[in-house]
Amino acid sequence: MKIKGYELALSEEKLDDIIEHKTRKIELVGKDFTGYQQLTEGNKKALDHLVAAAMYFTDIAEEQDHDLNVQMRHALEEKAAQNPQAAKTLKVFNMFQGLEGHNGVDIKPVELFKGLSGRKGRNFYPADLSVEEFHQIIQKMLELGKDDEVRKILSVRTFVRREGNLLKAIDYTQYFADTFSKIANELEVAAHYTTDEDFKDYLGWQAQALLQNNEDMDMLADKHWAVLQNNNQLEFTIGRESYDDELTPSIYENKKLLKLLEERGIEVNAKDTLGARVGIINKEGTDLILKFKEHMPELAKLMPFNDQYTQSVSSGGELKQTMVDADIVMLTGDYARCRGGITLAQNLPNNDKLAIKTGGGRRNVYHRQIRQSGDKERIKKLLDRLVAPEFHQYYDSEADHLFVIGHENGHSLGPDNTYQRALGNHKSTIEEHKADMVSVTFMPEYVKIGVISEEMLKKIYTTWVIKRLFLKAQPVEVHRVAELIHFNFLLAKGAFSFDTEHKVHIHFDKFHDAAYKLLAETIALQLSKSPEKAKQFIDRYTVWGKESQYIAEVQKELGIKNYIELVPHY
């Protein structure tokens, strides 16, 4: 059948296979959850409005992704009651939060409509704008002295549209003015009800930031959010991440144009995709995470080449980093987008944000329901097929959580955004790879200071290799590409090996040295500010070898649930 003139791309049989055999559900928490029952009455009322605010981000993120997303979803919703194929396509659409998405296995995105696909510039830029024309127009505008407009075009918070032969920027607060106003209203009402004073303060600043075309307001909201640690019951985040825009960072490949921009002090930053997270703070989980926080300045001193750059975590003074574990009530927009995976945690604001540039702190938020959604029966089968028996005892889902804590903390260590963004479209892959390696490399330090045991260290190494590096297919998403880099490097350095039956053996005595070597090479790469070297590094360490292929075949044989349906209960 056709929807808005476009034929549905997936047959009912294919859709049934996705929904019935390749999708796992993640149940979020609702009003029957113990944590909800423990909220103050004021916070229960506030939560209603935070959820209402979050719901608006579905349309926002879909609009950012593709100009036809919202209308195609509405059209599917109209047809779903009468047409099973439309209803099933809608279910997959909602998992992708869009008309296409990577499924974590196939190299090409899965497209839901024939003739409709994503673009390098998503919907941030005109659909017909090529990389070459984009560069030409930016150079022309610089020659015409339109530096201020170019600065807006290349910022994280604008849509870009044609204006004659040139381009113009439209700030998010203008583009989404009506929707942002509704969100701000919900946040202001939530602020009225909440009984947490510092959370109330943050919501007020965040509401104002949505109403004003002023980066300083985002800065102030970020700074108030990043200090929330004092027994607050609720979590609300407007996430701003820049993984999707591939057009803006292409400028880093154009050395002549990049030099002109640098001479004018104009930064090049990929566009932010927006999402919303609503949660209830879990005190026990937060207490565990905070044990890792206090030692981060010590790790900063151990970072490779640490005398050559400034880290956001200094070795002296107050550590500007808050951390919480959250039971998730609602994820929407970019947070709910399952395209090869869904985030377990976040460390924000990113380095490109004014709050960080002006000395503000960061906040880590961990998603309990996402990390607790594993398939224990399948893991046992995977261990039997791919892991030597003596290492089965070291697989532990809690160990993976500790690795993720180290990963998120790792984003606060190492070279700042000046170095990171200079790698262009390779920035995110290298940064995610770096954060992984910081986590793995420095876990032995937590043994020395008594935060974890030697036994837990072995569990972290083993679980990380099995859960993270045993890929299900040749990767395309940045986190998975990073994991292939780890696999190939550490295998070559003897941190682990495979026997004649393709079963892995972890060599604990070699792990740290191999990990540190890879971390050092990664930091040197960021310091080089070279997109060319970044590409060479990625190409060198992402060869899809025979062991990776064998693992992927076993993963496929055991069944891969690479689609995720979030099930809210609020």
C-alpha cells in the first residue's frame, strides 16, 4: 500500500519477523513503582508535567531528522486501525523515531518507505544541499563579510535554509517557538509543584532558555542542572547530542575553508538533536556511582600526555561533576531513538556547550531500566559457544554497569573539544572509543584504592570483552565501530585470545598494558587535530576479521533482538 504517495518498503512477513523475533521490550516505571510511591505529593504532581513536557520532543526530534517524518507518522497512525501493514510499519517507525534507521546488523539503514531515505545534513539543512555547494556558499558568505551569519549557520542550535544564493540560520527557539513555549509552560508548572528547591530553580532556568534566542540562557540552565546532587527526587533532562549531522563536520575536510573560519574565530560544531529524559533518582544506585567520582582527579594525573592539554577534571579544587542513577519514567525524542542501540547513560553538557567553556560542571545520569533489560538465557548460550569454561564465572551484568560508569567519567578526561571537533566526522567515533579505553585502562586504580576487588576487575575485563566486543555484525554506528577498534587492537596485543574452538581466553596479566597503549595512541590522535590521521586510525583497526565474522555468525544463530520497544507505564 501507499502512504502519502510512498509505497511501504517492508512486507507484512518482514515486519512480523522484526516485531515478533527481533524486538525486545524495555519496561519503564509507572505510578505503581516503589520509587514513585516514595515521592512527595508535590513531586508527584510535578512529575505529571515533566512527562507532558517530554512528550513534545517526539515531534521535535523527528522534524530535525527528516522533513517528512512527522507527517508520515501521522499518516501511518490514520491508516493503522484499518491496515495491518501500516500498523506494523508504525511500530517500527516509533522504534526508529523516523522513517529509517540502522538496526545494528545491516550496513545500510532499514528504510520504511520506498524512495525515502536520510541525508547527511538530516533536516538541519536544505534537502538538495550537497557538501560541495555547502562549502562554496560558506566561503562566499565569508568573502561578503557575513561572518555573524556564518557563525550562526555553523552553531549547534540552528536550522539552515536557503536565502537566494546564500544560506540563513534559524535558531531552535524560533523554529520551534510554539512547541518550546508549551514545554516551557509545563516546566514552570512542574517548578511550582516540586518540593526540591534546587530542582525548582533549574526548571525555571530551563523554561526561560526555551523562550529566548540566547545561548547564555542555555548556559545558565546547564549550570543549574549540572549541580543537582542534594537528595533531589526527580530527574529531567533536555538532551543535546550531535551524532546525526554529517554535513557541518565535513568542513574539517576542507582545509582552505577551515583556515578562513579559524582566522575569523568561527567554530564548526555539528547540530544538536534534542530529546527528553524523565526519571526518579535511585539513592542506592547513586551512592555506588559517587564512589567512582571522588577519584577522578587522581585519574586525570595518569592520563597519557596530560601535560599537553587542559582537562575538565583538574587535579586540584572542587570536582565539578554530579552523578545520579535514575529509574526511567519516560524517554522521548533522541533518547528514545533505537538505531542500533539505546543509551545506557550520558555525560552532559558536551564540550561544545557554553556552560563548559565558561567553567561549568557536568552531570552523569544512568538509566537503570535500560541496563537491566538483558536476556540471561541467551547470555548463557553465548558463553557456552564462545567462552572458555573457566571464564564463565567472570561474566557479571553488574560489572558492565561499572564499566559504563568508567566510560561516562572518561568523557571528562583527556583533550577538550578544541581537539575533539578538529577530527570532523570522525570526532564522535574517536571520543566514544577514548571514553571506553579510559574506563578499561584505569579500572585497576579502583582496585588499589579499594573501590572494587581484584575479582571484580576480572569480571569487568571479561564482561566487557563478551558483552561489548563480541559484535553482532560489521558495525556502522560510532559506538560499535569503536568496539571493533578495541577488539582488533587488544586481540593483537594478547589481552585475549581464541583457542582452536573459537572460545575466548582472557589474559588478565596483559590487559592493562595493552589498554594503556591503545589509550595513549588515541590521545595522541586527538592532539594531532587531523581528520586524515583519524580516518587512517579507524581504517587500520576496523578490519573485519575471521574471528569477528565467526562471532557474528554465532550471534545470528542464537537470535539477535536488535530492535528495542520502550514501554512506558506512566
